[in-house]
Amino acid sequence: MKTTICVSVLLMALCQSLSAVTVTEGDFHFSLESVKALGALMAGEDAPVEQELQLVEAKAAAVCSHPALPQDFRPVCLRTDAGASLARLALVASEPDACEICESVACTGC
């Protein structure tokens, strides 16, 4: 009985991990949940993510030093084009439903 329960739990966990939506930006892959967290950091309280790209890129550079930034984005922050990469990810985060149904080409695993 214990073996059956353990195998069932492991199979459910495997199915969950296989069905997770992944967002690709260049050579990097992120979970949709991490991208949503990034989008929340970049949107803040007062500004929508759909700002001009230059403003979003500037905000993205500041986000790299934010303590709440998910650790998966630290390697992106080390790149010279971090602002543009994080801005594109924030745009994906602004419409997560499109990613969940794989409408966006950056999203896989839907």
C-alpha cells in the first residue's frame, strides 16, 4: 500500500513538472511563475508594463538589484543586453494567458 502511494505521488509530481509552461529568452529558460514575478517587480504599483521599450529597459536594469528578483534571472542580469531581455520577459508576463495557451512563441509546455 505504501509503495502504491509513493509511486502515485511521484507520477503526479512528474506530470506536474512536465506540464509546466517554460518561457524562453535567448539561451535562457524560465518558468512562467518566475516570469510573472519579474513582471510584477517591473510593473510596480504605478506604471503599466506596456510603456515605451526604453523606459521598460531602464526599469529592468534597476530590477536586477532588487532583492525579490527570482534567482533564475541573475545570469541574465550579468549580460550587457539585460534590460532588453528582461523587458521582453516582462511583456510576456503582462499577458500570461497568452503564454499558458502557447500563443506566444516564447512559451512552451502548454
